[in-house]
Amino acid sequence: MADTPHTGGAGAPGAPEPAVPVPRLLCDARELAADDSGRAGALWRLAEAGRQLDANLVRLPPEGRVEEHVEPDLDVLLYVVSGDGVVDTVQERRPLVEGGVLWLPRGSRRSLTAGRGGLAYLTVHRRRPGLQIKSRRDS
């Protein structure tokens, strides 16, 4: 038998084996964040087919800001890759420093402001379902 991993299922004779999920290194977040081109916004996005998560590597320019907002449906995990800044909530202002992990529970009101050197962070959350067209009766 070839080096094809066993998937545990029996398919039709001659049919290709189903793909086996394999862990993969997707990017070097520190390297992307260190790029000194001055590019801001999304530097990388998780785009693999069949995923259950969404992830984004985002860079804010020096003293850049994500305005106050609420994510009503999803918890978000934020990991500070480089730089610093602050997160403002309805209760407090918290510093964000390299290596910090911040949980943003769904329904929480927050804004982010980068420090003088900018801020690069990775966000991870459950993938949103695709938009669906429904009849008025179904909605």
C-alpha cells in the first residue's frame, strides 16, 4: 500500500481517499508585523476551506484607532503580536503589551488605540455562518 494515510472509511473501489486534515504552519505573525512598509489594516487572514474559525492579523498605525463597537454574536480572542496600546471598555482602560492575550466577550463594548509605535494583533473567533437568503416566513 502507498504512503496514503488511512481515513477509516471504506469508499467505492477506485474512488480517491477523502482528504485527511493535516496541521500546517500558516504564517509567521511576528515577521509579518515587523514588516516596516508602513502598511496598516489586515496583514493576513485565515482563508482555508472547511475551517470553523476566522483569524486576522491586523496592524494599527501609530496612535491609530478602532472606534468603539460591540460584537453582538461572537467572543473574540486578541493576542498582541507587537507594539502596544490600550483597550477602552465601559469599565476601564487597560494597557495592551506584546504577548498580552485579551478576551473580548460577545456583547462587550470596546475600542482599541495603538501606542506611538503602532500595534499589531491577532484576532481569533468562531467563523460566522455565510449569509443565507430566507423567506419572510423563515426569518
